[in-house]
Amino acid sequence: MKKRDRHQEEGSGPWLNAACEILKGGALAGAVTILALLVCAVLVSMGLVPVHSMDGAVLAVCVLGTLIGGTYAVSRVGGRTLLIGPCVGAVLFLLLLTAGFLACENASVANGGVGILCACLCGGAIPGILGRKPKKKRRR
């Protein structure tokens, strides 16, 4: 790739780069969440985990998935980490909401959607807070 082409891609703006990394982090969070939910479903079908504990497990899996996806996105972007993490959580929530609407025609956000939204946003806020670079000390 020529230097001129590379500069044109970099010159497209930091917001475009951040948006792409947010989408990649959301996709990673979705993949981790789906795989973890699959493991939970297998454990329930084997009888190792009771069915009534799945409500908490779904929320924990959403936090875990967003934590991993948010950590990826925050490490790639570097700046504005407090906004990047919750944005990854919002992307994961929209992915889960879309999958729920496709799977069930009468799906509703009122059926536990607020808890999942909070879990996704809080799971994304953790790497957003912890990924912040320390402020540089001024020399006097």
C-alpha cells in the first residue's frame, strides 16, 4: 500500500475508526455471549444447572460478553474510553434484541429487556473506566 493511500485512510477521521472498532467489539461480544449461552443451555439440559437460575446466568453472560468486547474495542481505540465501552454494550443489546425479534414474533423489551440492557451497558462501562490512560504529570 502506498503512503498516500495509507494517509487517506488515516485521514478519514478518528470517529470512523472508533465506530469500526465499536462494531468489531460488539460482534466479538455477541459471539462470546452466544457461545456462553450455548454452554449454559447444555448445562441445563444435562441437569447440572437448575432452570430457574438461568435468569441470572443470562445477565452474567451479557456482562461477560460485553466485558470482553469492550476490552477489545477500548484497547484498539485508545481515546474516549468512557464512551467506547457502553457503545459496545449498546451494540450487543441491539444484536440480542434483533435476534429475539427474529426468533419470536411476539418478543417484547418488557420481558427482561431492561435488565439485559443494564447488564450490557454496565459490562461495557467497566473496561471503559479501567481502560483510561493516566493523566500525564506536568513539569514545573
